[in-house]
Amino acid sequence: MTIRPFRIDIPQQDLDDLRTRLAMTRWQDQLPGTGWERGVPVAYLKDLAEYWRTGYDWRAHEARLNQLPQFTTTIDGQNIHFLHIRSADDSALPLMLIHGWPGSFVEFLDVIEPLSRDFHLVIPSLPGFGFSTPLSGPGWDSARVAGAFTRLMAMLGYERYGVQGGDSGAFVAPEMGKQDAEHIAGIHLNAVLTFPIGQEGEMDTLTQEERRRWNAMENLNDGYLQTQSKRPQTVSYGLHDSPAGQLAWIMEKFKELTEPVDGLAEDSLDRDLMLTDVTLYWLTGTAGSSAQFYYENMSAADWSDGEPGEWDSGTPEDWGEAARGTVPTGVLVSKACDLTIRSWAERDHNIVHWAEYDQGGHFFAAEQPALFVRDVTEFFAKLR
């Protein structure tokens, strides 16, 4: 297996095509008297799309990304793209940071410098996301991705390392712990989903806040999840052909999952950072291949009891103690956006650190980089 240096170099014709398509967008009318409750408002999206077309400078952001050491390799037949930033401290602990959907490696940009004071950083793109393309074939669920990422860390010569994951990464990271517990010092998670498994009394100990979180999860608008997990190929045609469609698909999630929840995504995240993320999906043509991750994991999960468990952890009878992770685990919770329930998390993971924050949302590293760095650093300091 060979590690190859990588540099982003998007052809100018692709950028010209993007601007032309944005200028030619056929805008959908909006029902009078409606707003965000029915989806992204047309006036908001028109304004953002126009800025994307005329104000946003991809080349400037491409240059910033190219200042970071990037590489690709092939593992299990799949092209894997990753950043590798070594700390000035040779004895620093290696740490892998794993993104989710609709994120990418760019959501970690503001935490790279401060984290690299204490960690050697490895930041991969999930298979089918960004420059980890093309997707080599079916079967790339959380467990298989975890296997590829543990092999990547071994290829880099790291015998003891930590893992941080949020959203989809919060499924991959624990799987890495189960597959490579001998080498993983600790796992730090945010945006963790936890589920009941039908055990007697598992609802009895929930606090009032945790009951609110479970109620919110039961009533979550999961239309995007249902679509991507059941018909990823079909939804990809519209997103792959229309930049305005791709923009709306991702910006709705940024709006819904950032803090403050009653504000716009721009209240929490830099507009150019979000557009860099959206542009990455557009230029790499990964609307469909990134959605396949949902299909693979939901196909692997067991829904026979009407509730999803961990995406790839077998049937409810298999969960319990046998499936519980053994690697020391820290959990960061956004009180505004996350629906994590502690007792269920402790059932599944060996939790030694728990922190809840009023500030920050689902995309915590990008929304509150200083708090994210502090929490990650404090957790791993406990393990040294």
C-alpha cells in the first residue's frame, strides 16, 4: 500500500460550469405565508446562491486547504483521502478526527492548529465523501470504514492513538475501538445517537431532560435520512445536476442542527466555511456516493422491533454487554442540538468523561472550536 501526496486542483471549467448552472437555476415558487417549517425559503436560498455565484472565491479556499499536507492511499480497494499534520512535539499522541454528513474534513479547519500542539492529527474523508472517491462498490458501512481507518493508522506507524468522531464519525469511532482496542488509547465522541433496546426499566431512570430528548428523537423530521438510506441513487440525480438543489439539501441541515436553534446557520458558522463544504460536495460529485453510507448502515441495522439500534451492531439480542465497547470513551453533548441519553450511552460505551455545553451545536468543532479543543484535550489528558 502506497501513500501518495495529494493537492486539490479543480479545473477552471468546473468552476465556470458551477456559476453557469447557478445563473440558470429554475426557482420553485413558495407557498405564501410559509417559512422554514416547510423547507428552505426561496428568498433565503436565492440570496445565498447569488453570493455563491458572484462573491464566494473557491480558489482562495482551495489555496488554504492546500496549505495542509494531504495524501491519498488505497485500502481494501478504496481510495482514501486524508490530512496528516504532525505536531512539533514528537511525543504527541496521534489523533484521528472523523467527520459525518453533510460535513467533511473542512469542518475541522479551525481546530487543526490548536490541536496540533498536543496531537499528531490524521483527518480522513469517509469513503464516498470528498476526495475519497470513487466509491469502490457496495458494503462500505461503519464497520468496514472502521477497519480501513485502523489500517490507515497502522500504515502511518502509529501503535497507540486516539479517535474523535461526530455524527457518522460517532458510529465509526466506536467500531474502531472494537476492532483495534489494543492500539486505541481513547475515543472522544460528539453528536452521539443512543437508542432503547427493550430492556426492562430502561426508561425508568431517564431525567426530565432526557425524556425531552427521547421525545424529540421520536418526532425528528428524518426525511433526509429516510431518502438517503432507502433511495440514495434516486435522490442523487437532482443533487448532482443542480447546485441550487445541493445547496438547499445541505443548508437545511446546517440551519436545523446549529445553535442557536431558532437562528440561521450564519449565526453559528462562517458563510464561506459552509459554502466550502457545499462546493466540495458539488465539485467531487459526491451527493450520491455520500448518501450510500446511510443505505449501507441502515441495511445492516435490525429494525424488527420498530427501533433502530447502532447501525451495524446486529440484532437487539446481540447488543447488551457483549457489544459494549471497552476503550475509555469521552462524550461531548450539545445541550441545544444533541439527543444523547447518558444511561444508554453508558450501556454501550466505557464512558469515563461526560461534558454538556450550552454553547455549540451538532457541528461542534466548527461552531465552537475553542470549546471543542478544550474538551478533547482534557479527555485525553486523563488517559496519559
